[in-house]
Amino acid sequence: MHMRVGIDPSGGSDPFSSEVVWSAEQNPLDGWSLFVVEAWAQGNEVTVYTWSAPDAPTKHNDVWWDDAALTIMLP
């Protein structure tokens, strides 16, 4: 499924921006995986992206994201 999550620390709206910090790609078929990404905010907002790019379109090619959290950490 080639899944990952990303954060744009500047709050941008372009998921293809070089500013986006991406997690490692995972392929959790028939199970759950933990995705983690860290980035320091560059302003008052950040943008969080989810990404999946399956190898082939097939019936029941479902992607589920569950229990997401964005944690603020102060320096």
C-alpha cells in the first residue's frame, strides 16, 4: 500500500513541497502499523498529510487511518 504520513512545518497546502517531512513508508496489509514523524513548527500552524499509493487497483483495496494524534512538544 506504500503508506506514510507527513508534516509541513510551515503550514503549507502542497503535499509535494520539499518542506514536507515524511515518515518511513510502510506496507501494513491486513493489520495495523504505527507511523511516526517529527517536525518543528515554523509558525503558528502545521499541515498533516496521509499518503497511500497501492501498486495496483484491486477490489477491496482499503486504507484505514485510526487513532491519529498530533502532539505539541515545547523546547
